[in-house]
Amino acid sequence: MSGSSERRAAIVVRGLEKRYGDVHAVRGIDFEVEHGEVFGFLGPNGAGKSTTIAILCTLAAPTAGSAAIAGYDVVRERDAVRRNIGLVFQETTLDEYLTAHRNLLFHGELYGVPADVLPERIEQVMRMVGLWDRKDSAVSTFSGGMKRRLEIARGLVHAPNVLFLDEPTIGLDPQTRSTIWGYIGELRERHGTTVFLTTHYMDEAERCDRVAIMDAGKIVAVGPPAKLKAAVGKDRVQLRTDDDAAAIAALREKLRIEAKIHEDTITFAVPSGEELLPRLFAELSVPIRSVSVARPSLDDVFLSFTGTTMRDAEASARSEQTGAKR
Amino acid sequence: MSAVAQRNEPPEPRRGGPSTARAAGLTSDLRTIKVVWHRELLRFIGDRPRLIAGVAQPVLYLFVMGTGLSAMVPVTSGVPFRTFLFPGVLCMAVLFTCFFSAGSLVSDREGGFMREMLVAPVRRSAILFGKCLGGTTVGTFQGMVMLVIGAIAGVPMSLELVVTVILELLVICFAITAFGVALAARVRTIQGFMALLQVALFPMFFASGALYPLSGLPAWLVALTRLDPLTYAVAPLRHAVLDASGQAALAPMVTWGGFVVPIWLDLVIVAACALVALAVALPRFSRDDA
């Protein structure tokens, strides 16, 4: 352990690499997560997100580089790391035969939560996820959303410094998704818990304090979503007109803008869409039916850093993996 | 709620933060064993079909098969055939109970709960040990149920018999669960475990002499029975049961050539098998990366 800054940050990752045989899953990544931050890992399947989270959670050993959670090294101080993190996996890891309360009780005992604070702690986290009145029901009677909420509660029983959420809202209905984001906000504001989550939902990545965009085992960009999007710099303008061909020609001649038709709509990118609108109405002789200006999304950020869309990256990562296995 | 969990816990260093001070290793191990053991009991009690099957199957064997076969085998050296059969049926009942208990390792993996245990800041050996103690407890409990069924079936009982059988079962059940855990540590699906049950458990049971005397067998079967660890589990139980009928002399002891294996050595062999099984299970289980 070197440096006090490393002690202060909740997560410190330096030159982290992981190889599985010929597959270079993580190719040397560096980042830090501050205490109380909600940090999102965004990228297509196969980008190395799951491998990174597995290393941070002490479930896989890095091939090179280092990682520390709350100042503890994930390789040399494994148990200390485990006591300081809460984990919510994509698949349920609850004991379905036991009651909700019993699941949390066993968890608290395994993690060595003192018996005099455990009952109070369990009530607090179960009330937070709105399951206190169902505490004596067997988990097998719970819906998918209730199970996920219970897992989040269980991950908090031992009051971890960092809560890891691997695709926390995957397969959930929109209402439960927004409920879970409510908890994440509450955790940050009321308890100062650091949250590290992976997602491939753009709208969820937008809600993080900072996002790391990962592709093909590397981090291609890190920063607050707004900053990343500002770096892309261009708004997307979509235009519907009575005569698209004439409109495109007019755009080229009068405004020097190259536009294309995507999904029956004229589409082009400009640095500032709103400032363009008055000129657009003034100079375009073709009748305009509708105009929309969209700020760049993280999708555009991903595209600008990797030259491909998330969906295409996912498809090629899949074929690369199957190719490597052969 | 548990004395174990309260012991020597350092006060929390930070506002609601985790106890970062390294909890004493032994305290953590005891806590882990207690949690895994407790869970095993809750699972056993909560599983009605398993409880019913645990009673129904031995009753079937003892009353129906025992009665039917005794018509065919009228004299078993002066001991009623049912009494002779009882230790074998007792052994079978605890065998299945313990083995299914070990099998929960497989269903835990399938259901995902295994991951919750594997990522906890606890030692894997403590998890395994708790599992074996859980199997020992439910297996011994099953044995006690069997004693009640035996008494109803007319097998002579005594306090000494009950105490002896329970003590012997503690060793035997631990060994059987450890054996089951060693097998289950590698198996990924319940179907796979059931297949192992067919391949490993039934031959072991049939070769153990649980259902027939150990003397007067053809040479190949003699060799097979002596190699079967379960033989050394059945012999002490049978000796205890026949002793209570005042027929200890008739209890078929295990013999190696001319050497009669004493009861204590039977149990030592069973205990040694348990240690071997644990030694096999632990590295298998530790390599498991959740």
C-alpha cells in the first residue's frame, strides 16, 4: 500500500490485466473511484466488465497489475476486501427455501456482524427496500423484482464501504428499475456508500456520477456523463420535410451541411443544434414539417471513441470469443 | 441468538462500518460452521416430503420386505429375521438421509446460494465441516426415528442399545456425509448427483452385508464385503441390536482371514474413511471459484 491518496479512494486500479489462455479479457486498465461515488461501468457484453468486477470482488486473480478496495489489496488481503464489499450478482444467490429474514440473518452472521447490532441493521435494510412486512415469507414466494431488492438489502447488512451491482436492473420491469435507482440515490446521500455498477443500459449509465466506457478489454473514456457527451460535441438534428431531396441539396449549398436519410428522416450532426434552428428556417425554402434536436447520448460517446455502436461491438466480441475457443 | 456469534466481536470502528479488525480465525470458523449447520437443520425440517419418505421407506422395508422374506428364511440362527434385518434397514435410512444432506451442496450450486457462501469472508473448510455436522445431526435424528419404528416392529430395545446406536451413528453419519460431500464437490447438476447415487451408493449398500450374514459367502463376495467401508458401519450397529436381544454371540462380525475385527476397530476404520473423504473434498471445494 503506497500513498495516502490510495487509502482515501474507495477503489484504486492500476495496470490491471487478465488473460484466460489466449483470451486477453482485460488489457491494462487504470481508474479510481472516490468514496461516496456512484461509478458506472458501461460497455457491451464481452468488453471485460464482468472480469474486472470479478477481480475487484476477489473472485478472480489478476494476471498483472493491482487493485485495492478501501485500501485493501484484492489478492493479499482477500478477507478484508470481502468484509468491506457488498455484492449483488445478476443471478439470484438467495436461499429460496428460507425466509427473507433468515437469509439476511445468516449473511450477517457469516460476515461477523456483532449480534447486538444485527437485528436492528436487518430491520433497517429490509424497510429500505420495502420488504419488512414480508420478512417471514419464504424467498421462493417472491417475484423477480422482490428478490433483487432483497439481495440489495442483504448486500448492505454488513454495512460495506463499496456495493457492487452487476447489471442490477436487468430483466426487471421499469417500475422496479426506477425503485432500485431510488435506493442507489438514497445510499449515496444518506450513508455515503460507494456504488460500483455495470450496465449496458445507456439511460442507467446517465444516472452515475462518473462512467467508464469499456471496449475490448480497455477503458476508452472515463468521466461524468455530461462531460463525456460534451467532448463528443455534436447535437443530432432530425428533420422532416415535404421534399427531402431538395432539402438535402439546400443544406449542402446554403449551410454546408452533409445530411443523410436515416429511418425516413433527414439526419445530421452539428456542434450546436439550437443555434442552427433560426438559420435553418430562414434559409431552407422547402416546407419543414418537424425538427428535433438531440443532445449526444452515451451511445454517441461510445460510437465516437470506438468507431462502432455498442450493439455491433457486442456482436463482434461474441464471434471473437467463439473463435478464440476453437 | 447464538453464543458463538456474540463472542469477542470487536466494537465497530466506524459509523456503521464493517468490523475491519481481523476477527479471530477460530471465532469466524465457529460462526461459519454454526450458520451452515443451522441452515442444514432448517432445510431438513422444512422439507416435508423428505421427512415422510424418511419414515415411509424403512417402514416398507422392515414390515413388508422383512415379513415377506422371513416366510422364506424361517430360521436365522434363532433371531427373528426382522430383528436381523433391522440394523441393515437402519443403516440404509441414515445412509440416504446423510447422502441427500451432502447433495444439498449440488442444489445450492444450481440455485446460486453457493456463491453467497463462497464470496463470504470465511474459510471453505469451515463451510465443509458445517455441512458434515449438519448431515451428522439429521442422520442421527433419522436413526432415532428408526429406533422408534424398530420398537414398534418388535425389535427388543434397551437404554444401552439406544445410547450405543446414537454414539455409533454420530461417527457413521459424519463419515457418510463426508463421503457424499467429496462426491458432490465435483458434481454440477442434481441429475448428475442422482446418477452417482445409483453408481456409488447402491453397490456399497448391497455389498455391506446389511441384508445378509457375512459368513458362508462365496470368496469373491467375501472380498467385496471386506473392501466396502459400509460393512464396518453395519457391523457395530448389528452387534448392538443383537446384544439387546441377548444374542450378541450371533452377531456376524467382520473377519479378515481368521482375525475377528473388534467393534472399536470397525469404528476407527469408519472414522478414517471420513478423514480420507474430507481430504478429497476440501481441495475440490476450495478450487471452486463460485
